[in-house]
Amino acid sequence: MVSKLEVELGREKLERNWSEAELGKVKTFWDVTKQELENKKHELINKEGSAEAAEERHQLEIKVRPSAAYQKITTPNTPFFAGRVHSETHDA
């Protein structure tokens, strides 16, 4: 009878050890995954901030600097403007 109980006790200890090992694996997986999620959240926040800053700079550049097409049309040294001036002098 004592021998049978010792065998059962040994089996229970093995199962407990296995369960504790599995619990440790799950906890480690949880901790690693949670940290990865936090890192990704921070990366996303940083990227969103960078995108917003880039958009603000872009909008400022649009307001401050006329477009390249507008500059070509209004600059007298460009072929578009020079051609019009040239044709007007021949017509007159």
C-alpha cells in the first residue's frame, strides 16, 4: 500500500513539474509578445508623428513656394514666355 502511494506521489510530482514548466513557457511567451506589441505601438506613434510633420512641411512649402509649372510660365527666360515675346515683336 505504501509503495503504491509512493508511485502515485512520484507521478503527481512529475505532472506538477510538467505543468509548472508549461506555465513558465506560456508566461514567457506572454511577456515577450506583450513587449513586442508595446514596441510596435511606439514605432507606429513615431511613424505617424513623422508623417504628420512631413505633411506640415509639405503644406508649408506649397504655400511659400509657387509650383514649378507656374514658375516656368511666368519666368521671362523660359521658352514658353520667350516664344510669346518673340512672336509679339514680329507681329508689331
